[in-house]
Amino acid sequence: MESIENQEFKILINSLKTSMQEYMEYAHPAYLQNDIDECCNILTNYTENILKSTSKEDGMTIVEFAIKKLNDLNEKCEFDLIETNEREQIAVIIILGGNKMGYNSIDEDITEDWREW
């Protein structure tokens, strides 16, 4: 059976995916469906890894890795993939992961040291 945490993250990631797809339909941004899928894969891998981490140090390494992957993907998409709404949704997912492990408070932005979006 899937854990409550995994279900919660899956809902948040699916909401982000839907938002990006809907935007793509009418705005014709510089990203494609495979870029959305890659973004969601990065976040899914992040949530799986952060929930398996054993220390804050390990957790922050996982955060940094995910943020840098998202930076690279966003750059590849001409910085169109992660706009204000997406930034907020992604930050919620990443911050929540760290918070569930006790690494940060829910209002502490653990993404800001590395993110370029």
C-alpha cells in the first residue's frame, strides 16, 4: 500500500503537471510534454529520495540535486517551464519533503540557495 506521504506528493505533482499542460495548450511556451514529464520525474525522484534520507545533511544534498536538475531543465526550455505559479508549486513540494523529515519548518524556503527560477 502506498504511504500517505507518497499519495500527498503524487497529488501535488499531478496538480503541477495539469497546470503546465493547460498552460501549454493556450500559450505555446518553449517547452513540450516531455519537458513536463521530466520535471515531474525530477520531483517524484526527489520525494522518494528525501523520504528515504537519514540526516539533514543527506536531505539538503537531495534538495540541491533536484533544484539543479530543475534549473538545467528550465534553462533548456528557455526559462519558460518554471514561471511564478510553477515556482510556488515546486517550492511547496520540496519544502514539504524536508519538513516531513524534520529538516526544515514549513515556511522555510530550502530551495533559495540553488534555484534560478
